[in-house]
Amino acid sequence: MEAAAILIILAIFVVAVMYSSVGHGGASGYLAVMAFLAVAPEVTRPTALVLNLFVASIGTVQFWRAGYFSWKIFWPFALTSIPFAFLGGMIHLPTHIYKIVLGVVLMLAALRLAWRLAPTDNIKEPNLLLALAIGAVIGLLSGLVGVGGGIFLTPVLLLMNWSETKTAAGVSAMFILVNSLAGLFGQYSKGALDVLPTEVWIWIAAAVVGGLLGSTLGAKRFDSLTLRRVLAVVLLFAGVKLIFV
């Protein structure tokens, strides 16, 4: 096996561990890895969503079993995000525009990973109309770029005091799962899944092992802030590379 092939497997494993520990599927991390290795954009988007699907499924089960999930918080965001993620998955952006949009998303993801959002005791119920609007925007962006949207939903839930940290992670895991499915269905309708790399099953295995490890630690007790900040630097460089190189 070539060094580059081993590197991408290890990178996917590390990304899965770090992201799943906070209830995320890792799509922005997988996209960053593939951007560094100059994988074609038409391949990166469906591949990232497939990997996301497996890791988010594990995270959903782990956080659910640990009691960190709320249907009351989840459903208004998911109600609008699912159809818009499907719509976004059907849209094919020109390569130069896709690279700019993805670069911005990766830099936002880097900020999210590096920033410790302090928990709060002043939890309040989400505003229904605002939650529906936010879900639609996140869903469309998720489908367009090839992410599950948890990287955006989690900080919204915490900054608006709509959830405590662990529940936000559990809600985001389920949110990523349904959006990844919707985005994949949208891409499938356009034939995008035909371009998945032949080694995708090895990547899935690495993501699953990493997802099991990270979500188990995250659902119990795991402060990964330092490691997440290292990953944030990688995402930042990948985002800059996509936009300016």
C-alpha cells in the first residue's frame, strides 16, 4: 500500500475520533483531507457524506443510549433541513465556486473546533420559526458542500442557550445523520454516487473504528479541546488552500 493511501486512512481515523467525540460526523474534516490530497470535487462531496453517514449513525446511538438527545429540540431544525439538504445535494456548483464555498465552510469549522463554548444553566426552548429558518439554511449549505450541518447547529444551540453541551452533541449527531442521508439521495438522483473511489470501504472502516472510539469517549467524559485545536489548524490551512491556491 502506498504512503499516500496509508496517510488518508490514518487521517480519516483521527478525524472520526475527534469529531465523533463532540457528536459530529466529520465531513468537514474528511473534505479537508481530500482537499490536501487534491481529490476531485465531484468525488469529495459524496465520499464525505458516505463517511459521515456511518460515523453519525454510531454517534446517534451512543449519545441516545447515554440519554443525551431531545426530540423537542431536534424536530424543528430537521423538518426544514432534510428537504433543503436533498435540494442542495441535487445542485452541482462550478468547481471554482464549490472550492470557495467549501473553503469558507472549512474555516468556519476550524473556528468551531477551536472555540470552547461554555455550558449554561439558563436553557430555554428554541423559537419555532427561527429554528425552522436556521434548519433550512443549514440543510441547503450541507447538501451543497457535502457536510451534515452539525458543525453549524451545535454552536447555534449553545450560543442561543437552547441546549446544554452533551444534549447539543446528541441532537447534532442525529441532525447530521438525516442531513447526510438527504444529501446523498439528492446526489444519487444526479448520478453522483457513481464516482465513489474503489477504496471507499477501507475509508469507511477507518471512520467506523474512529467513530466508535470517539463517540464512546464523548458520551462519557472526554475533553479533547487541545486535539480539536490542532485539527482546527489543519482545517484552516485546507480552507485557505481551496480559496487561494
